Amino acid sequence: MFRSNEDLEKEQEKYADKAKDYIDNQEKTDGLLKKALLKAKNNKGSLGEAWEKLQLLVDLVKAYSKGEYRQVTKSTIITVIGAILYFVSPVDLVPDFIVGLGILDDAAVIGFTLKKISAELDAFNKWKKTGQIITSPLK
């Protein structure tokens, strides 16, 4: 499947341009998030730990698109939306119809995204729990 972080980065970059179309379009973003949540729900067992993390990514995009939370860089939101686009795409590196493997590459991209934006995601998670803005290092 993926041999390195470089492979994951290349896959993520493929979806970055598409992600830009969603960043200021709440209706389009809401549709994407609904697709992601449905796919996640249908694959909850296969996603393992990535299930909860995907929920957090969806919550971040939702809060950003509604203007409730803007303490992340635009590039972070593009990265997250790109990962979600990859997740919902049926024709990514390992197609979803390949039972058992199709969801694993999706989980790998989610995990890679989490590592990439961990500081900003931690700050968002704290905000989500407390309602208070926690300053995080913006890249």
C-alpha cells in the first residue's frame, strides 16, 4: 500500500486542489461531511482508532465552515478537507471495493493528516471541550 510518508503526502496533495473548492462553500462542505460520516458509520469496525479521529476532523471542518472556530490556518483546513475527500473517494489508491484493504489506505491518510496537524487539532479539541480558545502555533 503506502511505503512512506512521501507516498501519503503525494496522495494528499492530489486532493488539495479539490479541497479549495469546499473551503468557502458551506453547502458543499456539509454534503461532503455527510458522505464522510455515512461511510465512517458503515466502516466503523474497520476504521479502529481512526473512527474517533475522523469524527474530530469532521467537527473541525464543520466548526470552521460555520465560522465558529477559525484558530487554524487555511492550509490546515485544506489538508483536512483533502483527507476527507480521499476518505470518501471510491477510487483512491486502494479502491474501497477491495474488502479489508480499501478502508486501510483511507485510515492511513487520516492518521498521516492527524500527525501533520496535531498541535492545531489538540487546540481545537480543547476548544471543543471547554469553549475557550487555546492559542496554538499556527504554521
